[in-house]
Amino acid sequence: MNCPYCNKKAEWVSNEKIYGRRYGKSYMCYYCKDCNAYVGCHNNTKQPLGTMANKELRDLRIKAHSLFDQIWKEGKMKRKEAYKFLEKNTGIKHISWTSEEQCKKVIDFLT
């Protein structure tokens, strides 16, 4: 996988390189040291959980998720229903695959 910011090959490493210790059961990720961009992987495989994100995009995704998660965590909808609701109204299936522009669209829709 190449970093979407600098196009250099991202390393497949333990998230210990980012956090200083292994974090979570699924701790492998793709990481670009130059851009501080990364994405975690499914169950320590090389399959990414989303797209690589730099600090700005990670912050937007965190904000979008905090707004979105309220919907299903507060029992307004079941989680699957909430994702269908999000997709129907924004065209976005998963926040972990969004760009900055798409994240802002989710945030605007949910506020």
C-alpha cells in the first residue's frame, strides 16, 4: 500500500511504532512515518480497515464517529440501521473510508 499523501510505500508494522506499545488485539497497521498517516488492519492481516489518514483526517473521522455512534449507542436505531440511514442520506457507507470532504458532509448532516 502506498501513502495517499506522499505516494511512498507504507510500512506494515505493529501499532507500537505509533503508540509506543501494542494497542488492541488487532495491532498491525500500514504506516507512513513521513506523513504520520496510518490505517489499522483486520485481525492482523494486511487487509486495511479503511484508508490511510493523516492527523487532520483522523480528527475529522473521530468527530464524525462520535456524532454517528450516538445514534445507535443511545438506542435511537440499531447499529446496522444507523449505517443504512447514513448511507441513504449521505451516500457514505463507512466513515473509515471517507475523505476530509466526505467526513465534513457526515458531520454537517449529523449536526
